[in-house]
Amino acid sequence: MNDTTDTRRGWWAALTVYRHPRVLGMAFLGFSAGLPFLLVFSTLSAWLRDEGVSRTAIGFFSWVGITYSIKVFWAPIVDRLPLPLLTRRLGQRRGWMLLAQLGIATGLVGMSLVDPQTSLVAVAWLALLVAFSSATQDISIDAYRIEAVQQELQAAMAATYIFGYRVALLVAGAGAFYVADFGSWTLAYQVMAACVGIGIVTTLCIAEPLRRVDRVTEILEDRMAGAMLGDRAPSRLRHATAWFAGAVVGPFVDFFRRNGWVALTILLLVAIYRVSDITMGVMANPFYLDLGFSKSEIASVTKVFGFFMTIAGSFIGGVLVARYGLGGPLVAGAALVAATNLLFALLAGIGPDLQWLTLVISADNLAGGLSNVVFIAWLSSLTSQAYTATQYALFSSLMTLPGKVVGGFSGIVVDASGYAPFFLYAAAIGLPAILLSIYMWWRSRQRPPSEPAAS
């Protein structure tokens, strides 16, 4: 009886993580992060094509998205450089958030006022401003999310963030199309610029998280500066070098200092954890069409129904981490993502059966939502409070790059072997992630309590 009561209390405590004010507030920051993404990608491509811009020019616009993949290069500035007035009034994280949000709103308003037919270059520069500001906002929001709550709440923070992000994708995708259809693209982008106000209000309402830089880190940065210049350097030059050592060199030295040789294993798992998921995603829509499903069936099941299943998976992931910790759910997420590829291989043999499609999409989105939340929480646990923004920007850049590279060859596999063997291949390349996740789980259970959690 007591065991049952304790179990119920444990599950109830896990569920109540979603009542935390900062966990709830993360949904609004997730909305703010997700809103600009499609406005410089697929939504912008539709607007440009609607205005008669050539496909070649539209293809070049996709390069704007490179800013999201290279944000690690200016993450040290967001991590350490104070902004005049804003940092003093709002703090380091909220100050950079607000500046980025103002940049997004300015860029969207500017895009709405420019005619793509006569000023395409101006549209490109404004889109770059939106993308750069959006990537900068991502850096500051990720740092805030990690610093704002303890590790037990990180998965719940990730779940509400993903919920807000997905809602923003609907607003910036379908919502912008509806406004443009009933009004104009100018009106659509102005409405989207107004929606940035949700993030601005949230930034002004939340509290700045407390950053804790330990004495070991301070000593390490001082030693790095001394090693780079020596003790006889002018004080001003020494101060500048110390800032560079702390902002740029420090995050990488700190990561390897805390984790030792295991740091390489961690980085390998970061790189391959989502390879199976990303590789499968490249061929998903062509697979649905080639199998014989109509566009409306694909939209209804994969977009609308899939949205709710992803949110459900995210919610479950947050509860599991709060109840069991990170190790077991990390392994489960990797295994479920790989296993759902086997369901796609089965669907390839069954044919265009709508019930089977719904079943497969349900499993795939549940697994994807769960694994994504757990993975984000695990990545957050690897960062140091002294270098939150830079280290997480490194992880988030690394976690998609190998998947995108491997995914580029997915069409070759399908053309050579068909869809069923391709999905078996996608499941197989998920096995290394499962094995490394098991190893990291085992190592965390063997670690002495006094050893740093990120190790």
C-alpha cells in the first residue's frame, strides 16, 4: 500500500512540473523563437513566387538560413558582452532577447514595405536581419532556459518551449497564408511583426535568471589570459585578453576540463542522436505522395494530427525526465525514433491505407516529441553556468549537421533500393545512438555523487 502511494506521489510530483511559472512562461518564449523561422523560409518563398520572382532567386534566399547553423560564432558575444542600458535594466539574457526581438520586428516591418519585384536585394538584406536577429534570440532564450530552473525541470521547459514553437510555426505558416489570401502579403508580414510583441511582453515580464560562475572557472580564465600574454602585458591589453579567453576559449576548455576524454564521446552522441530522425524526414513527403495519398490526406494526418501527437510526446518526455531522470528516457527516445522507421517500412509494403498512415504518424510524432524534449534536457545538463549560451549553441549546431549531410544521400538510397529498404537503413543508422545512450546512462549510474553532473 505504501509503495503504491509513493508511486502515485512520484507521478503526481512529475506532473506538477508544468505548474511552475517559468515552465509556463517558456511557451511564450518558444512562440517568439518559432515565429520568424518560416517567415524567412517557406512562407517567404511563397510570397516571392507569388510576386513572380524566379525560382533561381528564391533558391538563393535559402542561404539566409545559414545564420542558424553558424550562430556559435557570435554566441560568446551574447554570453559575455553587456549591452549599454539594456543589460543594466534587464540583465544579460533579457537584454539580448529584447534587442533581438526588436531586430526581428524591424526586419519584418521593413520586408512588408518593400516591393520584391523592384527591390529584391533590399528584401534579401531585411530577411538576413530577421534571420540573424532570430538566431541571436535563440542563443539568449536557450541560455535563459538552462539558467532559469534546476535540471529536474529542464525537460518540462523544453516541452513547453516546443509547444510554443509549434504554435508559432502554424501562425507563421498557415496563418500568414490566410492573411495574405484575404488581404495581402504586406498585411501578412505586418501582422507577423505585431505578433513579435508576444515575445517582447514576455521578456519584460520574466525575471533575469541568476548566473553562478564558480571560483575554479575564474581561476581558469585568469590562467589562460596569463598564458596568452604573460604577466608584463599592459593592464588594458591583459583585460581584453582575459575577456577573449573567458568568452571564446573558456567554453571549450571548461567542457573538456569537466568531462575529460568522455567529452569526445559526448560530442559524438550529440552529433548522431538525431541522424535517424533527420534522414527519414528528408524522404517523408515524397514517400506519402509516391504511395498514393492525396495532398489533403497528407496535410490532415501529418500536419494537423501530427502536431497534437508531437505535443503529446513532448509532454510525456517532460514527465518521464521529472520522474526517472535523464538516462533511461534518453535511451528510450533513441530507441523509439529508430523503431518507428520500421513502421514506415511496413507501411511501404501495405500501401495507401489511411488508418495505417495515422498509426505510423502517431507513433513517429510521439517518439519524435519525446526524444526531442529529452535530448534538449540532456544537452542543457552538459552546459556550465559560466558559458551557457556558447556551449549550448555549439551543441545545437552540431546536433543537426551530420543528419543533414547523411540525409542528402537519402534519395540515392531510395532510387537504388526503394522505400522499404531505405527505412530499414534509416533505422539501422540509429543503432549507434542507442548504444552510446546506453553507455552514457550506465556511466551516470556509476558516477560518484561528488562528481560534476555534466561528467
